[in-house]
Amino acid sequence: MIWNPEAETLPRERLRALQLERLRGTISLLLRAVPAQAARMRAAGIESASDLRSLDDLRGLPFWTKADLREHYPFGLLAVPRELLARVHASSGTRGKPTTVGYTRGDLEVWSEVMARGLALGGARPGMMMHNAYGYGLFTGGLGFQQGAELLGCTVVPISGGLTQRQVMLMQDLRAEVLCCTPSYALHIAQTIAEQGVDPATLNLAVGFFGAEPWTEQMRAEIERRLGLMAINIYGLSEIVGPGVSAECHEERRGAHVQEDHFLVEVVEPESGEPLAPGQEGELVFTTLTKEALPLVRYRTGDISALDVAPCRCGRTTARMARLRGRRDDMLIIRGVNLYPSEVERILLGVDGAAPHYQLFVDRAPSMLDELTVTCEPAGHGVDAEGLRQRAEAALRDETGLTMTVHVLAEGEVPRSEGKAVRVVDRRTD
Ligand code: DLL
């Protein structure tokens, strides 16, 4: 089911024409209503929206980053009077002040629309029972899924995160068909199900929408096996709207379809900022095309992905973004080797006897060399910890070229998350 066939199957030429028209509208609004944005645009030679003759002219516009949002915290980049905000959310940054974002009523409607599209993409249908274990609150996960599911016509259980045993009981009793949470929390739920002796086959789950943190194909296979559902990758960020910027279709599950009539996507080379061609991996950059309260032009996400604009079997014409390799700032440079935490996840999940719970610690030794330690757990009582340690160390060394120390902890000792998992603990002090 395609929620909005007209928008989602638009021939790409027409889509680009629509994007240009909407981009000009956004530029006019910013020039008129947001002094900080207008100043940067003028410095780049843009005096009016008509200076943009084609979408290619976008590359002449300056980037915006999370640091800019922090600088203008909390409401310095709003294009409407604060009184017109219907809601405020914030990004999940753990250090210092969060980055706040605001929505007009119109923005909330667009968000519901793109979320309904995303849920339909993954195979959710009107009438389905949805267990929504994303956190409700300033985080955009809970309410974003809530709104989209209501528009689609699902029955929502707004359980939020936590009290996992109770979650399992409610999933059983209310016959949840759709599960929404972070991939790490899905595993936590799966483990609780196993500990309670519940047979996953007695659950009614058909599809799960997982996102808000990096995860791998190996993790997808593990979640599907344990929960007996089809796992869909859904992506978004609060600065742009929240969840629903893109989602995979259940037909292909090869890249997440970006809602391009609302969000213009580019991939740029992280160092130079030069635009990259489809298929090339780089940093995702989004421009909002219909946002009223907080329009953003060329917002650098820090997320590493690649685009595919080839037609999709599902019939949609929208570009697909590859599963995220990770965030640019999560990339570790260890003894000259680049390492994304998702690489460790991929390798570890291929090791016989390893459970899908892990953390990566980075320390700086007195010799000033950085050292990596991985903690993991055995998958079940029968696994010999010493054998697992040796297999994991060998696999990590062979595949990354880096020596990592592996500590096999007892089952349940790697911290579990109810939201975004903390995968990397950087203990370097400088
Ligand atoms: O995490 C929005 C969201 C909620 C997306 C629920 C999906 C599901 P923020 O808290 O602002 O918003 O964090 C955004 O999370 O820049 C990515 O680094 C990461 N992220 C989001 N979705 C995915 C995903 C929400 N599917 C940041 N895969 C983004 C990998 C993801 N990383």
C-alpha cells in the first residue's frame, strides 16, 4: 500500500520541478523571517529566491550544523513568532544543552503525513495494533510514531520505554502486530520474552519499525529470528522533522525511501563538502522544503550513507538512502585505522556463540596509543567463555586489522537500553 501515490510515485523530473518551487519558497521565507539565515545567504550572493535558477544552485549555499542550532538555542532560528509553535521537541544530545526544535500546526500535519507514508512503506495497515515503545517526551520517537499511526488508522498502545516485563504481557494480551522501538530495545524485549518462557510464536507480531540508532543487517537477522517479525529500518532526525524522513519498503528493504517532496537530500564529501554522485558514500545533508517553524537549508547531519535513485520494485520513484554506516563523530581513528562501531557489531554477530549485546571502550594507554576493549556476552549457558573470547578477538583482528581486547561478561552484564544504546564509551581524557 502506498499512502500517497501521487507524491511517492512522481516522475523524477516533476519531483525536481516541485522541489525547486518549494525550495524557492523556503529561501524567500528565510530571507524575510530569519536574520541569521538571511545574513549567511546574502554573504553567499543570494538576495532573492529567484537567484536560484536550478537545484544545482543549491551547492552555492552555505551549510548549517548542529553547532549553529546550539548557538541560536532555543528559538533563534524560528521563522514564525514563538506563539505560533504548537509543540517543541529536542534532540537526544547527552552533553550540555539540547538542541530544541519547534513545530507549527502545519508542521505537525506534514510530520504525520510522512510518518503515515513510512509506516505504510514498511507494511503497517489501517486497523493494525501498534505497540509503540519509543520514548514519549522531548524525544521525537514516541509522539512521531503516534501521530503517523493515528493518521494511517492503526490502534496505538503508547507504552513508551521501560518496564519491559509489563510490555511483554501487554504485547501478548493486546495482540500487538506492529512493534516500534530502537533495535537495541527490541533485543532487550526479545530477551525478556525468552526469560519469561514465552514462545515468540504465540505473539502476534508481523512487522517492526526500528531506528534512532545505527544497526546492522546482522542485527536485523537476529531481531527477526527472535521476534518472528519483518524488521524495517526507519530514519529521521529532530532537526529535520523527527522519524519519517525515510523508511524502507517491505518489498525490497534495500535503502530507505526519502520523502523527497518535503526533504531535499544530498550526499557530500565530509571534508570538502563537495556534492557526491549517487552510489558514493558521504555525509547526508537535508534541506526542508515545507517546514514553517524551523526551515533549514543544507543541514549537515553527520550521518554517513549513500543514495540510490534507481526505480524501486515497490513502484515509488523516491531516492533511497543506504543503511547508515554510522555518525561521522562516532568514527574512531585508532592507530591510523578508521573504525565505525557498526563494524564491530557486524563482526561480533558473526562470531559463533556471541550474543548481540556489546560495548566498545576506547582508552589511551600511557604510551599514548589508543586501545580498544570490547565487552560482549555468550549466547546461552552452553557457550565456553574462553573459546568465545578467542574467536571474537581473532575475528575482530582479521577483519579490521586492529587488535582489540575482548572481555566476555556474564549474561545480562552488558548494560541494556530502553532507548538509544550507548555502544561506545570513550575514556580518553584529551
Ligand atoms: O532519533 C528520530 C527517530 C526516532 C528516528 C525514532 C527513527 C525512529 P534524534 O534523536 O534527533 O532523532 O537523532 C537523530 O539518530 O542523525 C542518526 O544519527 C540517528 N538515527 C536515526 N535513525 C536512524 C537509523 C531520532 N534508522 C540521529 N539508523 C540521526 C541509524 C539513525 N541511525
